Amino acid sequence: MEKKFKTKTGYCHILPDNIVLTRDGVLGEISKIAVGNTIKRSMIIYSLFLVYLIYKVVTLYAIGDMVRAILHLAVAALLFFVLLKSINNSATPVIPRNKIKAVTFKKATALTRACFLIDFEDEKGKLKKRIVMLPGSISGGQEAVEDAVKIMKEEKLIA
């Protein structure tokens, strides 16, 4: 018996043996093009931007513009931290339920959307994290979040 709920870019289908994430609509098509089923492209783009920021820090420091050099360094440090934190993220659309280690629900704040963090083991035995973003408040997010949490609890994926 399939159960499904709306996500930011499509739907999450909860099947007896798998969790399948599908992309739908304009946001889904954009994320298919931009990310695909891997985060490697995003990580490469952010890494290139990090290299550029470091270059700017060095050149600004060399000409004595300390304030801008420090600002660029702060942004570069933040980006580096985010890159390190994202290294084990995955964009896989299919997660076997027997490989799931934990599912955590994160509530929305004033600045973030509600989401599920699914920790699972990939086909190579590495621990990965799949972030399932839920709809925002503009697109009926509160009802969608309640529905998603209810389904995940019914399927005993979260407590």
C-alpha cells in the first residue's frame, strides 16, 4: 500500500520496501536540471566559488583592504563549513527502507522550512543523509507538514 505526501519539489512515496522521491512541476524540473540525482555538481560549483573567495581574500589583503578581506574571509569560512557539513548528503530518489538508520523531523523556523533528515546506508555501505524539504507556508505548508508527519508516524519511520 503506497502512501504519499507533498514535498518542496514533488512527492515522497512511502512504499513497503522503498521511499521514492519524485519531482513534479516547475520546481521539480528546475531541480532535475540543476542537481539531478547527485550533489556532485552543486559541490563543485560551491567549491569553485570558495576558491574565488579565497583568491579575493588574498588580493584584498595584498592591497591593504582589511575590512573587505575580513568580510570575504568570513563568507569563505561559512561556505567551507557548509561544504564540509554537506559532504555526506545525497540526492538519490530511491531509498531502500531496510537501509534506513534514522529519520529525524525538523520543524520550520522563521528562516527555514520543515524537513525530514533520512540517514541511510548507500549501496557502497557509506552513511548518507537525504534531506526531504516540505512545502513552505505560501504553498499550504502547514497542512502538508502535518500530513507528512502523520504518514511517517504511521509507517513507524519516526516516533
